[in-house]
Amino acid sequence: MGGFIMSSRRKFIKNTMFAGSLVALGGFQSFIEASTTQIRLTILHTNDMHCHLDPFPDTSPEYGGRGGMAKLAGLIEKFRKENPNLLLLDAGDMYQGTPYFNFYKGKLIFEIMNKMGYDAATIGNHEFDNGISGIADYLKYARFPLVNSNYDFTGTALDGKTLKYKTFNKKGIKIGIYGLGIEPRGLVSPLNFDGAKYLDPVETALRMEKILHHELKCDLIICLSHLGLQYEDDKISDLTLAPQTRYTDLIIGGHTHSFIDKPFELKNNSGNTILVNQAGWGTLMLGKIDFIFDRVKQQKFAVAETARL
């Protein structure tokens, strides 16, 4: 439906670039809000932070002085004050990349993400760098769930410790989230994935979105994906998954460290618009998408924005 009808780029805050686009999406199911005809829901998202707690050093030729979780947290807090009706999500690879991970493993990044108010995250391939137990042993520090739908952890240390999907209710808007992880073969040591099973991401996505749409009556369905944006071969990616879905509204991606100034807009298998977005890597970018739900028109719209730190 429709297309990008507005595009702009401007200074947002010092050293932060912002780009925006407006997209018309399909209808929705259960929104009931008597006091207003419209509700705005803000989705903030990150991916591939790789324990970059500090800004990149000034000696970095490409990213000198940029990024860092303090700057990221400040921007998130600014958006949260503008609209408390907000979800903060991460698309995986929180682990690995700096000495903070070597020393603290998953403990420090989870504790900082708690303070930043993350609502959910999915599992990237680097979360397995210390094996399945390297995730399970540190989940006690996370006050948000890890959502993954296509890794079967039955009989492992993660059995029962992750969620297949998660729902949230924000001012009468019901949001359903499911998660997809990349094929571990070739990326993760077999010993580090031992006992777990990898399930087909397309079949899994169709099953999860059917549950979230038909059974749980979600108004907005989001996939947290660590499949990667796109590939030159036929490997499954966010851009090849999107047209095969029926009810997913947004794919928040990771893994390929892709800097996208505005989301890709595709048609899903139902003919409705689905957005695909990714926010770089290393705490260098924050994705922001405002979904506007119009109760009278029974339609939802997305204002997609990207902030570069």
C-alpha cells in the first residue's frame, strides 16, 4: 500500500544524523482506545553492538569518536521522554568485540542493557562464542527475554530459558515479536551449538506469525532477525524472507552490519507492506520507527527514522 511519500535528512542532535520516511501499512485487529482516534507506538532498535560500551577511538579512520553506549542511552532516553509508548529491541550479537566481553562475558552487556530499558532481544551467532552455557549462565543478569523461534534448545542448558515469541500491550495496541537466528554451520563451532537444533527460518516465521495474528490477535507483528540483510547467493536473508510472510509488519535485522537510512519497503504474500530495517553495528546507529494506529480508518502507518551516532 502506498509508498515512501516523504524523505528528509537533517541534524537531529550534535553528531547525530536523522533520516525519515512515511509508509502506509495494512489494517489491524484489536485496537480499542476510546480517548483518541490515533495512537503512536515508537519502536527503537539496535543490532550487532558487540560490547562497544565506549566510543570508537579517535584513531579509528572511519568511526573515530563515534558510538558508545552512553551516547546511545542518551538518545534512547530523549525518544522515551518524547513518547513513553515505546519498545526497545535488539537483533543479536550483543556479545564479543571488545575486552569488556573477554573479561565480563555476558554479565556487563546485559546489565547495561537493563539500565537502558531493553524490552527484548534475539540471539546472534556470536552469543554462542562461549557455547550454549555461555548464554544460559548469564541470562540471570538480563531483565528482558531472549526471543528465538528457530533454535530448538530442548535438553540443553538453555532449555526453557528463551521464548519462542513475546507479546506486549501498549495503550491497547498488541505487539507480537518472534525471533530468527542464522544457520550456525560455518559460523559457530559444532561444540558450541552441541545439542541444539536449527529449524528452517521460513517455516518457523510462517508458523509464528500465524500464532501471533490468528490466535493472539496482535495488531503489529515484528520479527527480530539475525539472518542478515541480503546475500549474493540463495542463502535466506531478511529481503528474501519478507515476501514469503503473510502477517509480519516489520523485520528488524542484524548480522550483516548494514547501515540503512530508510527501511526497505516490500510486499508480503498477502499484498501488504512489510518493512525491513537494520541499524549498522557497534552502537553507531539507532533505528526508530513510529507506528501510527488510526482507530477510525482501521489503518496503521509507519514513520521510519534512522539516527547515526
